[in-house]
Amino acid sequence: MKRVIASVLLVASYVFYAAWNPPFVILLWISTMVDWLAAKGIHASSSQRRRRLFVAISLVANLGLLGYFKYGGFIVDNFILLVRSLGLNLSLASPNIILPVGISFYTFQTLSYTLDVYRRDIKPPDSFLDYALYVTFFPQLVAGPIVRAADFLPQCTEAKAFSGRAVGWGLCLMVLGLFEKVALADGILAPIVEAVYDTPAPADFVSAWCGTFAFAGQIFLDFAGYSLCAIGSALALGFVVQDNFRFPYAAVGFSDFWGRWHMSLSSWLRDYLYIPLGGSRRGPFRTVASLMITMLLGGLWHGASWTFVVWGGLHGLYLVVERAIRKVTPWRWEHRSLAQMPVALLTFLLVCVAWVFFRAHSFEQAFDVTAALLGAGPGDVERLLRPESVVLSIAVTFILLCVHWSMRETSFASVMTRVPWWARSLALAALIVGIFGLSGEDRAFIYFQF
């Protein structure tokens, strides 16, 4: 029976992915086969040289596909700019490459499996079917969370029994996720963001802050909404997928922020990049270098643009400065209630400044919006946002921060278990009404492009 369920889910996952663009299923097959065979070779080899050879094959195959499809045009364009800066006239047609949905996510997922086998943290499963399902499990295939093999593969060997409680809770999470995405991110916040960032007119001080606040809310609600849908649908199918967000806008400092934001990626970068680079074990210079390299590459992972690299670099700088402050400051703000809220507010504002580079279409626009945030923009410009949009942005941001702050030490599940059933039912009904009543223009999930 377990084999039948796994087979049905695997076929459903391939159909789900093929519904976007059928030929790109081949990339999933390539990634699946390369890492399956590489992990088997690593596990069977006693020679360290052979083990490293299989790891290299996995890295070259996976990062090669990711590099071509995601960064091929970016590399060509920057090569042309470099050559022209040297005074040479070079013209090359930029390759017209379609970015496969979710390639960054499933590439990191399969790489973590191979690297875990290499580290002897796990053993390759006996069942290729279980492994293939791990790679392609459709709820989290295209936008995460990035699942570790050690967490998912044991669930494939467990007997699955219907649980009305699990299905009900999973469906509730899906409704909440859809409400966050459809009603809040798309219906309320997206138009405010687009009025500031998708117009050629310069932004004024108020519009720059309100548009950036709106984007901070939009990207959280969009991505956290997808994660809730993925976690909920997986739970309804009998699988547990890790949380991806833990109220990040209540973070007290940037280490805390990255322990709450996109946790599956931040833990991946920590375990497979930051620590292997030396982490904090080899002196302050190596620590700073490891942090900056990790965050710069984390920024580049999000998109083939230098603006994403700057976004990652800003967060790397934030983390470096925070570490320096902690070394010279005798007290810890996260343990002092009077200091927590001001530090959390400062953290949120600096995160918003970094979001400018994430959202802007170009460096020119990012610098213009940043200047407007600092009150150094052009004077006497027309306000981009209408008064009602300003009020709406501030109100939603305030409510979002209050919710995050009140929930920072707990979880949504623990709160819901203390709420009476009738109150949960009313809240669920209100969310469903909001999905249909507040939905705006159809927009793809933001992280689909990554």
C-alpha cells in the first residue's frame, strides 16, 4: 500500500510540474538520477578520492544546470560590459533562456542529499521511488520549503493512515495561506507597491516609505502564504514539512531575523556554505569573510541581477556590524525587555531599506528610492500615493508588526489549540470570505521566479 501511495504522489508531482512546461520535467529526471547515482557511489566507496569525485559530479551537474538556465544571460551580458569597458567592441545576442520554475529550490534540495551522504549523516535509501518522491514532492517543489532528506525519507517508510485531524488542520493552513496571498499580498498591498516601484516618476518621502513598507508586507505574506499552502497540503497527504517562517518582523537583530525568515534556506546556507567556509571557528577575519560570501551568494541565489547581490551584501553587512556591537557591548538586548522593541523596530526599518534593492528594477531606481527614504530625494515632487493608500499601508504594516510581536515567542498551532472551536470556525469563515471578497489581480507567487 505504501508503494502505491508513493507511486501516485510521484506521478501527481510530475503532472503538477509538467502543467507549467512539460519538457522541463526532463531536468527533474536528470537531477534525480545524477544525485541518486552519485550518493550510491559515495556510500559504496571507501576511497576518499572517489567519494570526492562523486560529490564533484553532483556539484557540476546540478550547479551547471542552475548556472545555465538561471545565470546564462546574466553572465553573457556582464561579459559584454566587461569587454566594452576595455575598449573593445563586442556584440553578442543575449541567449533567450526560459527559467524553469523552482530550479533553485530542487537543486539545493538534491545537493543537500548528496552532501549529507558524503558527510555520513544519512545513508542512501533502498527505494528509488522514495528518493524520487523526495525530490519532486509537489506541495513544496516549486517554492520550498527546502526539505532535508533526513526529515522526509523516513516518512516514506511509515504506514499512512487517514487522519481527519491532520486533513482538517492542513486545509485550515491552506486557507490561511491563500488569504495571506490573495487577499492581503495581492488585493491590498501589491497595488501600493506597484504605484511606487512600477512608475518612472520619482518617489517622494512618504510614498517611498509607504511603498517599501507595503513591499515588506507583500513579500512576507506572499511567500509565507505559499509556505503555509505547501505545509498544509503536505500535512493533508500525511507528510510533515518544516515551518519556513517564524514571525520574522519581530526579530531582535539580524541573526534573529535570519533564524525566522525563510528558515529552510538560511539553515541550508549555514550548514552547506557558511560552516564549510570556516564559520566563526577560525578568527574574526575568516568569520567576516564567511558571512559576507554566504550572504552575497544567498542574494545571487534569489536572482540573476546585481541588485540581489547588493541586497545580500547589505544583510551581510548588517550581520557583521551586529557581531561587532555584541563584542563591545556588555549586555544582550534580546534578554532585556526594554531594549527589545526599539531594537526590533530598528531591525525592521533596516530590513525595509534592504528590500528596496530586492524590489527595484535597476540600481538607478534603488538609489532614487533610498535617497527618498533618507529625505534626500528631489524636492517638490508629486506624491505617488493617494491618501487612502498611505493610510492603508501604514495600517497593514502596524497590524503586521503587532501580530508578529505578540506571536514571537509562540507558534500559530499552539495559539489555535487554545481557541474555542466555534471561534476557529468563525475565523476560518471570515478568511474564506476575504479570499473571494478582497482578491485583486491574479499574480504569480513572487518566489516562483527564483
